[in-house]
Amino acid sequence: MAGNGRRIILTIINNAVGINFFNIIVIFFITPHVATSEPRVITPFPAPKLMDLPQFQGEHKESLYWGTYRPQVYLGIRARTPESLIGGLMWINEKDGKYKLRHVCKHEDELSTYGWTKHNGRDFGHQLLADHGINLDTKFLKYKGEHSGYGGDWAIRIDAQINKSKLNEELERDAQIFFYLADEGGNVLDISRENLNTQKGSLLASGSRPDIGDWQLHLKSMDDVEVHYSGFHTLNFHNLSDLVEENLASQIRRHDRVQLSDSSDDSPNVLVFQIIGGFPLTTDIVLISGTGSESSRVEERVRNLTGTSLTNQLKDKEESFDTKFEKVFNLAEKVDSESILVGKAAIGNLLGGIGYFYGQSKIALSSILNLKEQVNVLSYWPAELYTAVPSRPSFPRGFLWDEGFHQLLIWRWDIHISLDIIGHWLDLMNVDGWIPREQILGAEALSRVPEEYVPQHPTNGNPPTLLLALSDIVSGLKNNEFTAMDSSKISLFLDRAFVRLEAWFQWFNTTQSGSKMSSYYWHGRDNMTIHELNPKTLSSGLDDYPRASHPSADECHLDIRCWMFLAADCMHSIEVLLNKETKPDENYGSTAKLLSDHDLLNQMHFDYAYGAYLDFGNHTEKVELKWREVEVGYNHAARQLVRVVSEKPELRFIPHIGYVSLFPFMAKIIPPGSPILEKQLQLISNRSLLWTNYGLSSLAKTSSLYMKWNSETESPYWRGQIWINMNYMILSALHHYSKEDGPYQDSSKALYKELRSNLIRNIVRNYKDSGFLWEQFEQDEGKGHGSHPFTGWTSLVVLIMAEAYGNI
């Protein structure tokens, strides 16, 4: 351990990384004895938590208590607490003579469109669900009144209509809507049987919880409806659809009707209500908290959140959203009205997709852990995470490098929500300064992830994009873009976060460093694979982007070197803002200066023969996938597609031009007068390489791995498709160089205008044609590809429309 510690400290000095003496003491000397009872990898970072700051308590915490924090379902409500009262929507459609229950967001449901068209992240959202002739218009409203319990009350309005032009002829004429309430803490829910299907009142259910006190669930409909119910007792909340489907199937077999059983398990903690009525159907569902006192005025509060009163409040919230959207992004004079609608849907679904998760990450043990017993996986400490998500059907959980891009939007919309999210992520840091890159917390999240992707590897990182957002926020502080009170809160946040940010930077700088001075490479590539054409680099975020054919410690990855420059530059800006004392030759400013040294960068990564920046490593182009008989068990073989290498690899530049080649350009390291800038602009504009009418492709058409499958089951992902996060960063650089005096200012400006126009036009066209924003875009015709809706970093189109690049 002592030798390893010396090696780490020497690396710090060699790479001129700034970290003050106190933090070295904390990280390398104090923390080892903290971790004696638990392996270091599952020991929390020993510093005050960001979420314990006063600014995240009190009114702020209560204002965000309830929300649409279940992005994995079409409509879900929960509180930001580990064992919450949760609500959700299901409905029935009919296809091929079979009833289909909708609940969890799935591509196979083939909805024409869905997603929050407007959402303010706090107390209002509007969503349209279009399902084969049935249109469900859902609206969410939260209200905190004088008599409300903790967190206030909330209402859901559901408008169900038939789209006759798309109506399935098999569909019965009645709407079949289900709304459920479940208590994750196991508290019993009481059903109000006497009020069902009568005009006596609106009460459906009631109960009590320590957080909100007594509560009641009410239903008010503007139309005649029939209500049925079922009650269940379960601790498994990821399979509520199964419980409803089994109950309905039993009823169909016994009574030949699609109707809940009007019965309940003993002590139910899940109540499902089936609302049946003719189209069109409008129903309001309201949860009233704090109903235990004599002065709770329940009837008055129910009236306030239903009917005409709710209609008026929803209208006011919608108008407020529109006003704020224009104030924040100022699009009226920059794009057309159709683009503005897409922009509102992008930010709306990003904010509406913010989720709250609680659980324990699974951590894969690496060889550096010296445990007495051989265990494959350890559990991280129980933790909560409040985060935006990339995609509700495919990735309804936290992803570290995605989140930095999300925050570029969210901080502009609501700085308090943004700091809350960033704080939650930084509080997940372990004693070594590592943050698991994918957060799969709780049974509901775990049920959606293939088993092989669940364990997180403590040797692997992810681009530190949260620092991009923090750098942008610091720039906003310098430009006086915040109120005095908000500026004070941001400064307090950064002051407490600094020790964690230092540890995070230090983790990257030591664990991802290369064999050469100021070189880096992404650890975690599989150098033993026999099935991958080119071993993936998942930790880079660019997955199957071509790297060295034979992973080794000799690799030098260009993108992480540039990420480290951006990270050091951000740390320096925070350091200056907070007046942190640093040694002249050992601070983040000198580190940023070293990593932005253009001559040094060129020596390490510029290939003059290709006229491009490239990775370096042990590589051969003579690699292909071939069918072979492979032994898969005792005395048994199977025909598989395996990797065949026909030439010995050698240390060289990796001859693949693509996004990685543009990282020095994206990081704005290239001087505006350098001839190399001209070469970068030529790469960008070359239609035989990266340029398309829909955005810049991830990999040049001339690459030997362009659009090649990486294995029998892995289709190309970052091998030609168009990705919006990288295009945003490229646009930001073009915008920067178009403002810099130099010989390439005009060409940068022309490329900027054309690329921006192409991206906006294609994203808007796809949304209009398909009803969705997409994960990526096909390079030949610009068609949306991959997961949808994908309003993670694709929502950056709003900033592209606004020409808002900040400090990126």
C-alpha cells in the first residue's frame, strides 16, 4: 500500500495536478482507517454531504417533495423519500383480439407519441399519450395550501378521447382507465366502498403516513363513470402490472368481463381503481394530505383541485410555462413556431423525466481488493438519487456522463433543481473519489437492466461532464446572471463541493493516467475478448467507437486528455471564485495550461499524414469476425462469430477519424490562427468524411469500421450515427472560432450557420413525422434511430435553437 501511495503522489507531481495539502491528508492518510470495517470501494467519501446544506432543507425540500418522479411508467407520482406513497396510471387497449394493459413505458407498445409536452419540474406538467386510436391527455398539478399536509396536495386530470382516423375497429367503445395508489412502506390503505358508483361523495381511499399525516384520495368526473377496484398486499412494486393482469384474467375466465374483482387482500397496501366510461371521458383524481385535523377543509380543497377550478389553474400554469420558456431561451426571433413547440417538448420531457430512486448499487470486485472470502459483487451503501434520465422506456435511471449534458439545460431553467441533482450525484462518491457511472437503484430499476450491465466496476470512469455544467454556472456568476441570494447559495454549494470535486479529479488523474506524461486512457477495455471486432470502451461514453485493436497500458486516448483539460479548467475557475490558496506550480491553472499546450498535444496525438488528431495504441487493421467452431462445454462445440487477427499489432496512431478526432477542437485548445484549425474545419466540412445534411457523423465513411457490427449481437452505435451532444459541443466550438479574429473566422461562421440549421431542421422534422425525439439519427437520410422518446442530451436542441453555449 505504501509503495502504491508513493506512486500516486509521484503521479500527482509529474502531472502538475493541484490538490491542497489538507485534502491529500484526508484522501490518503485519514480515509484508510475509516475503511477498515468495509472495503474502500463501498466506503462513503468522508466529508459533509452536499444534500445536508441548509439550502436543500426546509421550504426547498418540501416544495420538491411530490412529483412525477417515476419516469419508467407512462404516468407516475411519488415523493422524494425511500418508502413513498406512489400513484400511477394504466389503461387498456385492444389489438389482434387481445387486451393490452399499458403501464410501463415500452417500445413494443408502439404508441404514436408520448411524453411531457410541457413541464416546469416542480408543480405542473402536460402529457399526451397516443395509443392506436385512444388519446389520453394527462395533466399534473401540485398545490400547497394553508391546510395541506407536508408537501401539499396534488391532482391528475385524465382526458380520454378517440382519434377516429386511427381507431382500432376491435376497440370497445368504453374507456378503461386504471389509477392505483400503493404504499412502499407497507402501510395499510383503506378503501371507501360505500362511495363507489354512488353520488354520495368522491372519496376512494384513505390512510396515514408519518410524513404527510392522514390523507385521502378522491375521484371527480365530469362524465358518468363506473368504478371497480382490487386491493393487494405486496412488497414488490415493479410488477404491479402483473397483479392487475392476473386479476382481470381471472374475472374474464369466471364472468367473461374485463372488470376488476371488487375484492381485496387483507391489509392491502396497493389499491387499483378501474374507471369505465364512454368516450370522451374526463376524470380528476386528487390526493389531499393532512386531513386529520378538524380544520382540514377537505371538501373545499377537493373542489379547488377538480372541475372548473382545476381547469383554470392548469391554464395559468401552462401560460406561466410558456412565458418562462421564452424568457429563459428567447427563441421567438431565432426559430419558427414549429421549432418552438419541439423545444418546449424537449425541455418539458427532460424536466418531467426527472426521477427519484433509492437503493444500493452493485459493485464488481476488482483484483485490487484483498478480501478473505471470494465474492463477485458488493453492495454500495443505501443511497438516494434525484436525477434526470436519458430515456423513459430504455434508460429510466441515472447515467453520470449524460447528466452533465442534462444540467446544461436544467440550470438555466431552475438553478435550485440543478444544484439539487448535482449534489445528489456528488454525494454518491466513495472514499477514493469514484462515482459509479450507471445508477441502478431499487427493484423497479433493477428489473429493467440486463444482468451483465448491473455491476459497476470501480476501475472505470465516465466523462466528468458535471464539471461542464458547473463551469457554465461559475461563468454565470461572473456575468451576474443570478440574484444575490442565488449567487450566495451557489457559492456555498461550490465551497462544500470543492473537496469532493478535488477527489473526483484526483481519481481520474491517477487511475486513468497513461504511461507517458500528461497522457490518459480509459481503463476497463477487455483485452481478452474473442467476440468483439474492436473491444468496447464503455467508460468513455462512446461505447463501440474504434480504439486500438489490442487494449494495453500504452494507449493514449485523445478524448479523456481533453476532458481532463476541461475538468482542470473548471476546477481552476472554481478555485479562483472561492479564493482557494494553491501553490504556484501545483494548481489546476497550471494543469490546464499543461494540457492545453498545443505543441505538446500535437506531439502526442496529431498525425500529419492524416491531417487529424488520433488515438495512439497497439493496433492492427487486420482484424475481422469469422464463423468458427468454438468449444463451449465439455466435449461440445458451437459455431460462433469470433475475432480473427491476421497481423501482429504495433504501437501507432489509430487510423479512425470521427468525434474523437475533433475533441481538441471542441475543447477550443487549437489557436485561432493555427493551420491545424483549418484542417479541423476541412474534416468537419468534408462530405466524404463526417458532414451530412442532418449533422456530423460519429465516424468517417472512410473508416474500416464504419457502420460495422462489433459482434454477432452488437449493431453499430457510435460508428457513423449522428449524436446531438457531440454536435452541440462542435457547434459551440464553431461559434467560438467565428468570434475570434483570425484567418478562419469566416469559414467557422459559415459552417456554424449551416450545421446549426441542419440539426434543428432534422430534429424538428423527425418530431413532426414520428412524434418523438430520438437517441441518435441515421446519417444517410436523417431518420431517428435508437431509443425514443430520448429527451436526455437530444434536448440540447433547445440550446442550439437559443444559441446558448455558455462556457462550453
